[in-house]
Amino acid sequence: MFLLVELYGWHTVMTPELLVVAAGLALLYAKAGNIQPVREGAYVAIPWSRQALFYAGILCFYFGYGGFLSVLAKESIDFYVLQLCIRYLFMIPLFLAGMPTWIRNGLVSRLPGGRQLLRNERHGLYTGLVFFLMLSALLLPPVFNALLKMVLLRLFVHMVLLASAWTMWEDFFRAGRSRRQRNDRMKMLALGSILLFPICLILAGSGAGAYDHPQNILCIAHPVTGRVIEYDGIRSSSAFGGMLLMAAQQLSFVLAIRMSRNRAGNT
């Protein structure tokens, strides 16, 4: 940690602006977002177990977009994959699991085409297909390296990823699950496994040389006289990133199914 602060500065490593946003989200949720209606004009707090899931989502939000992990993601493809997993496979389902249904439905219904989205029982499969295809394409070495030089296009890609992932996970937490909807869950799990398997093999089989950047983790080589320190790079293999991506996809779906069941039992 101290090495990262010395290399990048405490502001880049700690990302205080993001900490303020995360604290604001936690405060807003604690004051108005952790209640659900029980009858006309009456509200009760949702169970603490569900509230803890939302706060865990806030923690994932911070490390998915800032903090020291964001700095390491600039240096290693493995940490970059970990950051994407935190953003799209854990942060969003944790947010949705801890968010009351009336807030979620209110947010979605205000989006263009949101009402149709809520009535369509198969939208999760379609958006899941978009999400997994885009995530796989993003991690291909040529696409990955090209997007590093096109900031606006990279921002657009991540916005589409965020929107498709949110819509996909929202399907997991809708009330009144039918047998067909439960089957759709398993289809989505299988779809994700099939579509991510090739890119996981590519990541596991390629070394740092397959990526122009990032390909080095900075580390202290040896101290030099005075306050100057020389740094050497350690080549970063993407093998861990490939295994992590597949494991995170499986784990996130299993946890999301369990959280949605517990949620149904509490409502």
C-alpha cells in the first residue's frame, strides 16, 4: 500500500471523492432506502441481513471503481479482471438484493421502455446474452488494447455493460417467480458459462506479452541513495484472471439465486 502511495500519490490510491459518494449512498439508504410498505401509509425496516447486502454492495462499488485496486488494475490484467468481476458480478446483485422492490420498480419504470421491461419475463436472457458477449469481447487482447486508446468508446462500452448487467440481475430479484422464470435462471447460468468459457481459456493460456498494457506490476527493485528508488517490473500472467473470471461467474449466480430465495421468504 505504501509503495502504491509513493508511486501514484495518496489521492489516486484512496480516491476520496468516491469515498464521499459511497458514504452518501450509505447515509441515504440508512435514512430512506431500507424500508418497505406493509399497509397504507405504514412502513417497516427490511431485515438486517438484507441491509448488510446493500452495504456490501457499496463496498464493492468503492473497490470496483476506485481505491488501490483501481491502481493495480492499470498494471495487471489479473487485477483488471478482478475489478470487472466486482463491478458486474457482485456489486449489482448485492445492491438489488438489499434494495426494496418498490424502489427498484420505481427506478426501472422511469427509464425509457422501463414499464415494458418489467412486464417482459424473458428480458433477463436477452440482456444476459448482450452482457456476456460484450464482456468476452472486451477482454480479447486486440479489443482490450484498442479500447485503451479510445477513452470515449471505452466509457460507452462500460455504460452498456453496466446497463445490461443491471437488467440481467434485476430479473433474478423480481417477485412471484414462476417455474419458467426459475428455468430461465438456470439457462442464464449456463449461457454465461458457455459464452465466458472461450475467453477464460484465452486468458489462462496467454501471458503478459499478449497485452500491450497493462503487463507489469511495479515493485521495489532496490533502494538508491537519497530519496530516489528504482523500480523493476514483474511480468503479469493472465492465467489467474481467466480462472478468476469463470469462478466469479459461477459463484455470483449461485449467491444471487440464494439471495433471491431468502428475499422471497422475507417479503
